[in-house]
Amino acid sequence: MWSFFHKLGSPPWLYAISGKILQWLLPVTLLLLAVGAVWGLLYAPADFRQGNSYRIIFVHVPASVVALAGYYVMATAGAISLIWKMKMADVAMRSCAPIGAALTFLALLSGAVWGKPTWGTWWIWDARVTSMLVLFFLYVGVISLYEAFDNEVAAARACAVLSLVGTVNIPIIYKSVDWWYSLHQPASIKFTEESSMHSDMLAPLLLMIVAFYCLFICSLLLYMRGEILRREGTTHWVRKLLLDAGDAHAV
């Protein structure tokens, strides 16, 4: 276990293993997204109350779920960066921020599209919606902090602290519909009791959630690979990598 943890701190090893993972994970992700989207948007039955407008759920719910999970990944990487001073944890934290911000924005945008026919308005200061907006600002805050510091060590420390402090918002998002009066509907997927969704709707939704998780992992690995090359650009192994790539193109 500790040997694997030690390897994760090695830029050359992480760059190499991430490339191997992406070779099979990228096509799997594209297949899952295509099947889930076609299944949910075209073949799942219409809702008896909302009609076809509910189909935005197959984008909105996966984006929301993975945006929340992505914040936990970012905060965990921040904690590891603070405690063990691992450079690759800082790389992971920095790479998570733009992906999480994009997913949260997609969740807010799709929620607005869903809210217009359901609530009669594009936006409402609902507890769930507002706490998701706070999540978006937290992601943007981490991105902005990295750009505000010239010293990468100081930037990583500040971003790690912000990431950890921001975790208090995650339980608020989860429980907001239970703690306050909310127009937002309760969770569609429940682990402690039977889901309120019909299986013909639930199956493509679960598939899309898995697809979005795979998409997050692919995006994170790609961002991390780019960040590793940026940071390690002057090292021998990166120069050799670029020379080998140039020779391969020449052939």
C-alpha cells in the first residue's frame, strides 16, 4: 500500500500509468455516454407529470453528483498536499478545480433549463440551487488563488486551505431539501429505501452517472498529464519523452 502511495508521488510513473489507463478508459467513457444519452433522452418513457421536460435529469443529476464527488477529491488532494507535501497531490488539486467548475456550471445551467417549465422561472434562490452556486464559486476561488500567487508552494497551501474549508458546503447541498423548505425535488436515487423512479428511467440515469464519473477521471488524468509536463518541462525524462515523440512522428 505504502509502495503504491510512494509511486503516486513520482511524476514519470504517474504520467506513464495515466497514459495506459486513458487508452482503454476513453473509449469506454465515450461508449457509456453515447448509450446512456440515447437511452435516456430518446427511449426512456415520458414522466406522467413533467412529460418529456424531465429528460434533462439525465444530464443534470450526473453533473451534480460528480461535481460534488469531485470537490471531495480536490479537498482530499489538498489535505495530502498540506500534510505530506506531495507535489502530485497539488497537481491533482489544481486539475480538479476547472473540471469541477465546468460540471457545477453544467448542473446549474441544466437545472435552469429544467426549472423553467417546472417552476415557471429560470432561477430561484432555492436552498439546493444556492448551495450549488456556492460550490461553483469555491471551485472558481481555487482557480483564482492559483493565478493570484507567483509562488506555487504558497498558492498550493492557500488553495488546500480553501478546499478543506469549503467541504462544509457539501453536506449542506445534500441535506438542503430536508433542512429547509425547498422547491427542489428530493433525491431521485436512494440507498436506504426503494427509489421513487421507475426502473425504465432509473437504469439509464445510473448508466449516465457512471459515464460522468468515467468522464471526470479521464478529464482529471488529462489535466494532470498537462500540468506534469508544464512543471517537469526542464527535466531529463520529459526531454527524452519529447525527443521520442518527435522521432516517432518523423518515422
